[in-house]
Amino acid sequence: MQINSTSLFSLQVYEFWTFSTPRIRMLLLCHALTVAVVQTFIFSENRAFARNINFYNVRPPLDPTPFPNSFKCFTCENAGDNYNCNRWAEDKWCPQNTQYCLTVHHFTSHGRSTSITKKCASTSECHFVGCHHSQDSEHTECRSCCEGMICNVELPTNHTNAVFAVMHAQRTSGSRAPALHLPVLSWAFMLLLM
């Protein structure tokens, strides 16, 4: 009769368990339960911490920008949900020919996300924002574009948030109206009093 290594190990465990004292068995059982409880606690803590990421406070690292007015977007391709899309988004600068962050959200008639794509986009890619319902597949596609550093946190779900959101035009230093400084104003006031 030949005994393979698995059978030999099983036999040794059986003999140890059968012939060891109840006290040793109790200590081993307590040790195994303690290890299991500690591992469960550690894994649940890490999961709870990961689920509580605030994507609105995400700040890109202070690495040098590749060109003036550089920006980053959350980026993912066909993700299953918004949380995982944002959490595992690539951290890279958008190409110079893009100005906006695009989000495309596909979901069922019950509101369950089926596909999420986020990326850097050009102006032409942002012309088709809004929601479109497909009669054939009973799915809805909502698209939104935004301007700014990692601005595409949320998903578009209806016509009120599936929009093209741009920041207010900022004045350049050449187009700004001249500002009167306090010393000039005080000097003019003194002239009036004389």
C-alpha cells in the first residue's frame, strides 16, 4: 500500500488531534479563531476606509505641469460604477489638444449603472451633452462635460446634470480696467478740500 503526501499529512493531523490533550486542542482552536477574527477586522477596516474616499478633496500632486493651463480628469473606460472609476482613475495630464473632462454614463431604466467612461475631451466631443434614451435596449446614455482640474467627480443622470459646465471667463491682465490705488484717491480728496 502506497501513501501519498496528502494522505500522510491527513493521517498526521488525525493522530495529533486524536492523541493530543483537550487543553492543547483548545489552545489551537482559540489561536485559529483569534487569527481569523483579527484578519476579518483588518480587512473590514481597510474596506471601510477605502469606501470613505472623498473625491471632491482630491488634489493632484505638485509635479511640474507639461504646459500652461494643464489639467487632469478622472479617466476610466467602461467601469461598472462611479466609485471604482474614480478610485482607479489614471493619474496623468490631459493632452494639450483637450480642454474639458467628459463623462459618459450608461444605465438601465431602474437607474443601475452599466457602463461609465471618463476622459479628457476636446470641444467637439462635448457638443453632444445631455441624455438620450434608447428604445431598443431600454438603456439611457447621459453625457456631461466640465472645465477644471478633476471636475468630473459625479455622474450625469438626467437633463439637469448632463450639461456642458464651463468656468466663467477670466479676465486677462491686459483687459482689466485700471484700478485706482488708495494714495491716488487720498491725494485727489486733499485737492478738493483745499
